[in-house]
Amino acid sequence: MCHKQFIIKLKFIIPFVLIFSLKLSAQNYNFSNYSLKEGLPQSQVKVIYQAKNRTLWLGTFGGVSNFDGKEFTSYSKANGLISNSIRSIVEDNQNQIYLGTEAGINILKEGKVSTILKSSEVYALSKDKSGAIWGLSDYKLFSLKNGKQIFYSIEGLSITSLDSDHNGDLYVSVRGKGIFKLVNNSWVLYLKFSADLVDIGAKKILFDKRNTARIYLLTLRKGVFVSDKGEIKPFFSDKKVSTYYSIEQDSKGDIWIGTESGAYLVKKTSIVQFNSNNGLTDNRIDEIFKDAENNIWISSSSDGIFKYEGDAFIRYNTFRGKNLTYPISGIAADKRNNIWIGTFNKGLLQYDGKTIEPVKETQFINKNVFFVFSDKGKNIWFSVVGTGIWKYNGEKFDQAINLPKADFNSMAEDEEGGLWLNSPAFCLYVKNQKTLKITGFKGYTSSVFPINKDSVLLGTSSGIYLIKDKVIDKSFKISALNNAYVLSIIRDGDKFLFATLGDGMISWDIKTKEIRRYATEDGLNSNDIYSLALDDRGHLWMGTGRGINKLKFNSATKRYNVSRNNPLIVECNQNAILKYNGNIIVGTINGLVRCKTEASAELKQVPFVKISRVNIFRKNDQSKDVLISSVNKDLHYELGYNQNHLTIHFNAIFLTNPNAVTYRYKLQGLDADYRTVDENTEVEYSALRPGNYTFQVMAQANGQKSNVAEFNFTIIPPFYDTVTFKSFAVLFIILSIWLVFYLFFKTREKKKQSLEEIKLNEQAKIRKQTAEDFHDDIGNKLTRINVLSEILDKKVDDTQIEQKEIIRLIKENADLLYTGTKDILWALDPKSDNLFEILVHIRNFGIDLFQNTGIEFKMEGILPAYQKLKLTMEFNRNLSLVFKEMLNNILKHAHASQVLIIIIAADDKLINILTTDNGKGFDLKSAPMGRGLKNIKTRCSRINSTFKINSILGKGTTTRISTRIYVTN
């Protein structure tokens, strides 16, 4: 609450445990308690067991509860247990939890309870290396096979305990005999009891984790014995203790013993007893258990379980029977290193290293002290309600300042010895018994910090102000602190740190002007910061409205990082903080707390993360939704294309400090990098594309990273989204396009061919009609010329020789013209457009040419099949003209008696036409190429044919014409 604008807190909170280097006799150790209000079903925990997933299983008289550091999940008879009294717990190799009860054995798997055995009380369960379950009932040893008990007798004696060592080997304690070990399914004597233990059975066997030759034996009445290399000796007992219940060893090798009078921590050089007077709420300790993170858990008889938080913080609220549960308003040390403590309503206290006593000056008794301050000379200054400022110089108290109706809440000293004091409405400067009031600011003063002799920072309820040369500098502003309630100011190098009410801590770099804010999202316990101090290591300590935080400056990131290691939850007071003898002392609303600045060397533990379950939703069919309650990292799950909506639940077990856990996750195949979340432990993915995915999640706490939990799955594509289907689809599309184009071009080609055929048919008709017309017209006229020539020849007298010669020439030319027209008519006739016809035509031409010349002409190789070798009219004309030229040349120049033409059909429709004569021949090198040969070669090239000639002088000439002709229908 606020009183005269001072922050005064009077609320009571439950004390937490801490050790104080001051020799105060009453110190509370720091334990975290988990009981009914946190969700435990019943307050009496008889057994603690840690499963492979790092969660704790707690057996109570109200059933069994699973604890993950934050929440309890409980099971009772209502869920299927045969009894609510749980006496033993073990986990098998199939992750099933076996529960030994007073009425038999239950199995718990994936949240479902089943009963495998109804019997008498089962007060011990353990697992051997092969995974077989062993137990104790009525001091008899048994193993479980197919849900049945198989009992084993060891010399007919009672079995008092069943335990395992670090290697998983099983041991039992046999009353009056010794410790037996399971070897190859047989129990053999391992350690023979001494005379002190002949009639006593060991209730618990503990194997030393650092010395394998050392065994601790806990007995019910005579305490703890130790066997070192076979020799059994007493280890611990207390005459005040009549019953011993449990034993455990911590990570430092120290032994914890649970008794009816509390828990004992047996160190090498000292023994610490924990009970209801210094942190626990009950004296009877039934179970002590060390988890995988090296936390020590203690179960009491009436208030659930306690986790020992170590000695980083120790709290004091009483001293030698005197109550110290007062709201502490200020702490300071004088020149003798005595501590002066200001309180609300209880005046001023002094601690001289031996005793703590109230200052008995009548002005201070049961008064409100608003602050306590030590100047550079180690004089103590303090403000008392209604009487102003007092000073103690080591000898006496003097009233230094007393202004009417003015109380002061904070004080500082500048480098010249000037004092700065804050009263709600003004700031007072005091030096050499002279005072100066400084006003001109909004709100109420709450803190002050001199920068140098000329400049002072003034914290108020409306922000920060700069007093320069004893006057408020109106131009000075730190925007981040506008309207902020500044409760405390300290300096760390170039950075000024401002503690605020509700806005966390603000840092301001005087050189770079960089401003940074630290709040609960950065790990602080609260945004209400009441006090700040730096320890000898440069670490920052802050007292908040919800505990004490420690921060370390990271030079790389230029930021303070909050240490999340077991912060003490307690409400602190404004400016009640002191660096003292290497420790930090903090004043709270309920006494003092010492903060150990040098943390003890502990093994760094890491969280254990797991994927608890995966919900797979079927599109448009909720009845086919799938729940995977136990995810196997080594399995690869296959999901249908319509199962592409998933919710993945995960959580990390970090019993050391569960609130410090943050998570990072990503989905390989979708996410490029990890995403960071603080508290959300589930992630949803919808409309995932078919493909291979791996969901990965890790946790981090106190700077340590956990394992990586994975969920591997494949979303199988629908048939229309497979590579095979797509390949066929692409191929089909390509073939369809090809077919369309093929049909298009085929149709166009057919149409073109059809038009060409029509055109050819029309040409053929025209050629045929032209040939017929030409034959009828020219033939008739030439016949008439011949007839008239013959008539005229008869009428002309034989003596008219010249006229007779003219008539002969007319007739001869008419005959030649008729012969020429026959070739034209033959070429025009469409029937002549094949190789057979042209060869026949050439043969007929040769026969006519060489008739009555004395030259024998033959042509061989004309086959009827050549009628299918269709030729163009141009091919016919050029080939016929070539042979006319050759045959005429033979007739005129060869002087041959024989001419032979042979047609030879080679492969691939290659036709060779050889022409041979037995004439005089000629020399190809010396004889010039005449016009006839040039014409022959030219015409052959026109019809894509080759022409070769070979001639030997005196032996004749051979020519070869080669042409390719394709058969068409």
C-alpha cells in the first residue's frame, strides 16, 4: 500500500529456505512444496519413482499421481485401482507402470488401469536386467510371469528389502543372513551380515554412486550402517530418532536420511537436519528420492512432497527466539561492519555479528523507519516518521534534519559530500549545514542518484528528471521513462539502471543513449522492481514484487540475461538491499534474505522433451480421426492425403525449474528454421501437401538444451498426385497434342493429296485430251500433206528435178514431224508415267532408229513390275531425251555393229541402266566434251540421277545411268 507516497508492503507470505553467512540461528532452507493445493490427490506420499520419460510417479493413500513438474495426473479406485494405498512402483520395458498396492498389483498404460494380480500387500517392486518384474509381499520374494506370482525362498528366511544397483543388478536383504544378489536367475550370498545386524533386516539397500565397494544399509530402529569392502560399521544414528524410513545419495555424494524427526543431510564434515522448524512443514519423512536432474525430493507424512532448492537463497525471520518477520525498509553497514536494519512499525535494529537488538532510543522504538543509508564515512543516516533525518556517527545519535511536516524516503551523497534527500513534494540538498529545496517537477520523489558534482538524476512518480546546477533541467528527457514510477537508480559502467513500478527495469546508456527494457517476458519475476544492487562479480540483483532475480550482463549481445535457476518467490521492499561480505542481503516484507552470489558447482542438467500425442484429423470424416498416444521416434508413420491436418502435443520435463523452459520446433519439409515459443506446448498444421516430414522439438532451460524429439511421417499423395500418374498424364497430354497435330497435318496432307490427285487427274485428262486432239488434228493434217505431196509428185514431170526434190523434202519433213509428234503424244499420255512404259518407249525408239542400218540393237531387263514405278512427266521426258541423244550419237559417231541396253534393279529401288556399244570408242582425256554429253549430264541431274561413261579407244563405249525410283500405288 502507499502511505505518504512511500512504497510500504505489509503482506505475509510463506517463508522460503536460505542460509545466511551472518551467524543468525534461525534460518529457513529453501524447499518447493507440492501438495493438495497443487493437485496432489492425497498428502501422504509413501513412494516416489521416476519413469523413463522423466516424470515422477507418487504413491499415496489416495491413489497414484503422475507429476511433470507443473501438473498432477491422478488415478484411484474410481479409475480401476484395486486399492488407493500405493506401496511400490516400477516401469517395465514396454513403458507400463506396475503399481504395488495393499491388495495386489495394477498396471497403468496410456492412461488405462488394469489388474493383473489380487493378493496381499506388495510393498516392493523392481526390474532385473532382462526386464522381469520382482516384488516382495509378506516378507516373501516373488517374480511375475504371465500375471502370476512365482515365489522364491532363500533358506526359508524373511526378505526385508528389494533394491537394485547402478548396473541394474537386483539385491535382497535376508533377515539374519545378509545381502543376496541375483546371478543367472539364482540368488547368491553377496554380503554377510555382522553380529550387529544378525537379528535385524535392512529396510533399504543403497549403493554408493562414487564408491562401488561401499553399501549403505538402512534399518528401521538402529539407523544406518555402511559396508566398505565387506566390513560393516555404523554410519549414522541419533538417540532422538526411534524410526528410520528412507535413504538416498545426492550428486555431491552426501547421504540423506529420512526419519520420524526430519531429514538429515550427512556431509563429510557436518550434519544438517531439516524439519518443520527450518523449511519443511512436518517432521516425519517417509521417502527421499534423487531424480535424473539430481534434485532431491522429500515426502512428508502430511504435506505432500518437497523439492530441495539448494542454498542459493537463505531466509531469516527469527533470531534466538526473537521475531524478525517485519517489513524491512532499509539495510546499511557502519564502519564496524555492523548491520543496521530499518523496519516499518518496529523501529531500528542493529546486528553486531553476535546478537540482533532493537535500538532502544525512545525516538525510534516501534516507529516507522523509511530508509537507512551509509555515507562515505560509514556514518548511518535514517529517516524516522515525524522526526526527520537522524545520523549515527559510531558514538551517538543526532537529529540532523527536521523540517515540519516533511518525511524523507531516500538519500544519496555526491562526490563533494553534498547530501540529496527526497521528500514527496521536493528534493532537499544539504551541505555545510545549508539546505536548498528543489522543486519544479511533476509527481512525487522516490529516488535520487548523483552523476557528478553538477548533475543529479531524480526519480519521481511521473518519470526521471535531471537536476543541473541545483535546478531542474526542462530539456532533459528519457522518453522510455515518461510517466514511469522510478523507485531506484544505480549505475553499471556507462549504463544507468532504473527500477520502476509496473514497467520493469529500464537501462539507459549515457554515451550511446541506447535504451532497453527488461520485463517479465525477459524472465523477470515481476515488473514491479523495488531495489537494485551489483555484487562483487558484476552481477545485477533486483528485489521485485514477486521475488529476487539475478541477471548477468552479456557483452556480446549488450544485454542482461536473467538467471532462471530457482528464483526465490518473496515480496521485497524499496531500496532495502545491501552488498555485504560477498553476499547480497535483501529486505522483504517478512524479514531478511541472503543471496549467495557464488553458485555452488552443480552438474548442469538439461530438460527432457517428448512428444506426448499426435491428433490426426480426417477430412470430412471425424469418425476416422486418429490419436497417436505414444510416438516412437524410430517409426515412420504413413498418413493418407486426407489426413493432412495434425495437432502435435509436446512437453518438456525439467523438474529443476519447470517455469524456465522454452521450446523450439520446426517441421522439416515445411519450415526453413526453428520457431521459438515459451509456454505453448502444441502446434497445429493444416492442409499439408503430400510429402515426407519430420517434426522436431527441443527445449531449453537455464542455458541448457534438451534432447530432440521427433515425429516422422509421410503424407501419401492421392493417385492423381503421384509421380506415376503425373508422368502418365503428361505423356497422355503430349500424345494427345501429338495426335491432334498428327490428325491435323494428316488431314491436311490427305486433303492436299486429294487436291493433288484431283489436279493430277485433271492434268491427266487434259494431257489425254490434248494428245487425242493433237493426234487427230496434227495427224490428219500431216496425213493430208503426205497425200497431197504424193499427188503433186505424180503430176510433176520427172524432168522437173528441182520440183521433185522440193516435194520429197516436204514429204520427208512431214514424216519427221509426224515421228516427233508421236513422242510428244506419248509423253502427254498419262499411261506413259511409269518406268515400264518409258523403257518400252526407249526400246521402240532404238529399234526404229537402227532399223536398216546394219546395227544390231537389243534391250534387256524390262520387267512388268516396273509398271508400279510411277514417274513424273518431266522424268519421262528427260530420260527419253537422254537416250535419244545417246542412241543418235552411237548411230552417227560410234561405227558400232552392236548396241545393248541392260536394266539392272539393285537394292533400295536403285535402277541402273547400262548402254554398251562395240564401236570405235574414244579417249576421254583427250577428246573434248561435246554439247551432246553436256546435255545428257544436265538432264540426268534434273531427274536426280547420275551419269557415268567409260570408253576405250578401239573397244567401244559403256554408259551407266543410276536413279532411285520409289514405288507408289
